[in-house]
Amino acid sequence: MFGLTTRGVARLSVRGKRSIVDNMNKVESKIDASRANQNAGGTWQGAVNPTYLKQDGDMAVFAIGMALISFAGIRLANGYWHMAHGTGKIE
């Protein structure tokens, strides 16, 4: 039992380097630039300039999401149509 405890204490001294964590802490924060971009425009925000389209690449993500939702909706409506009319069965 004593050996397990001392082994854990010995490992703590070996793990003194925190290179991954230190590198993450040294990176400059981009929050202020992002906040300035999100808050631009004062109180006139909403449908004209929604916050989910303000960052770089947001339009592509939004378009892909809308395409997937539209495709799923069309497939769902098509499935309901076939079930209601009894067509499209696999025999």
C-alpha cells in the first residue's frame, strides 16, 4: 500500500512540465476583437445583420446547415406522400 502512494508522489515530480497547457495559456486572446465585431452597429441589430453571420466563415456554415435541413424536409415530405398514397413500396 505504501508503495502505491509513493509511486504516485514520485510521478508528480516527473510531470512538472506542462508544455501543452503553457502553450495554450501563452496564446493571445482574440475575444476583444470578436466582441468588437459582434457589438458593431450599436442597437440596430437583428434581421438586417444577425449575429450568427458576423464571423468569418459563418455564411458557409449557415448555408450548409440550411441545405441539410431543406434536404431532410423534402425527404420527409416525400416519405409522407408515399405513405399516404401507398406508392414507392419495395416489393
